[in-house]
Amino acid sequence: PTATPTQPTGVPKPADFPTATSVGPATDPTVVYTGPCTVTTDGLVIADRIVNCRSTGLVIANGTTGVVIRDSVVNGGVFTEFTPVDPRLEGDAHPLVFTVESSLLYAGTGSGNDRAVGFGHFIVRDSLLHGSHSGGWAHNKAIIVDSYITTDGTDGHQSGIRMLKNSTLRGNTIYCNPLIGSTGNDTSGCSASAVFYREFGTPTNLTIEGNYFPFDKATGGGYAATRFIDCQVRDDCTNIVFTGNLFDRGQGTDAGEFPNDAGDVWSGNYWTDGVPALSGQSR
């Protein structure tokens, strides 16, 4: 018989990562936020509140910076007013627009806010990002740490998180919940739990470190846990560091798409049985 692999020292376990119930406010808020769904006040702090902006999301207006959402439940998600087609999103020197701490963010009811967070110059910590099309869209200068990122299984061609450049994913659980009623990897409605597409630019300067990519054996998941479409055939997907991540068995790591360009590193990634997880591998 084949011996069970010994878990290497220092390899993370699923229990080390956030769950949907381990993140968010320590105490559920009961007071409803009465401010506007478009925030125009620099440095505004929304704490211990229930925010109901389902149709638009809580939008931080252009030019507004330093907003903090803490220990709150936001129905509709949190977004910058500028989107991935706006030049203001591209500037690396732009000030931090908002920070989310220990909160529960749920996508709204319209196609414009079918994610829980977006689009750039923001930080999320210790929070639930629960979307329909995806948990969030981090186009530029975004940091998401120690959070649980997922979808609700109601949409097709979804992803757990979409990220492009100059951003960090660290210590998260990232799970694209397959389309309800589907089974298997190819027809589940999930592209992947984390996607880094060229549709709006070039994936570059990314740190994807110490995250967990679960897989539901009953319903399937994405084509692979992560996708770097077209990066493997180009030489401009640079400085992408993918280290210390953990994969559930039953899925692929990255469909063989991880780039091999300047500064790219794939190392120290594992399957949950302790076996090293390689780029392009399925188990």
C-alpha cells in the first residue's frame, strides 16, 4: 500500500485559514447607517453600522480619500467611483481611497455592483467578501488580507476574486462557489477562484502569498484554482510572486498558465496532503 505522506514542517492546514464565520464584526451591528450611499467626506469612519445600499453599493466619490468601514455589514458592497476604464484608477501614487476592517460585504442587486468590493486603492482586512459574479475586483493598488472571499452560486462565468496589478492577496480563503445545480470543473460557472486576466491590462507586480483555495468535491469548482490567461505566451507578466499557498485536492493549480517572466516566482505551494503543488498540476 502507498504510505500516507507526512505533512512537512511549516506547511499550512485548512484550519489555519479564515472561514465565513471567523471574519467580520465580533458583535453584530444593530444600528442602521443613515448617511448617503455616495460618500464625499474625506476620512469618514463608518463603524458598527448596517449599511443598506443594495442598488448602487457604498460608493466613494472621486477625489474622496481615507474612508474607513469597520465592524459593519454592507449590503451592496463598497466601491471607488472610478472603474477600470478611468485613468484615475491607474495612477500608482493615488492616495488610499478606503479601508475595510472586520466587516461583512455583500454584493448588491445590479450588474454594476455584483461584486462585494472594487476597484482600486483600497485595503480589506478580516472581512467577508460575498459576491455573485465575483467576490471582488482589485484592478490596481489593492491589498486583501486575512479574509474569506466567495460567490453565492447564482451567476455564470464567475470567479472568487479578480486582480490585475500592484496588489497583494495574503492569508485569505478564496473559493468560487460553483453555479447551483452544477457538477464538475468545466460546467460549474466558475472560471477560477482567483483570476488575473489581460482584459483590462497586464498582470504585474502581484503578491499571492499564504492563501487557501478550497474545492467542493460534490459540486466541482473552476477550470483551475487560479488563471493567468495568455501570460504563459507573453513576456510582460512580471514580478508575480506566488508562494506558500494551499490547494484542496480535486482541482488544477493554474492550468499551466503561470508566467515565467522577470521576477516571477512560484514556490512553497502545497496540496492539503502535504505534497508540493506545482504550476500546471492537477491532483
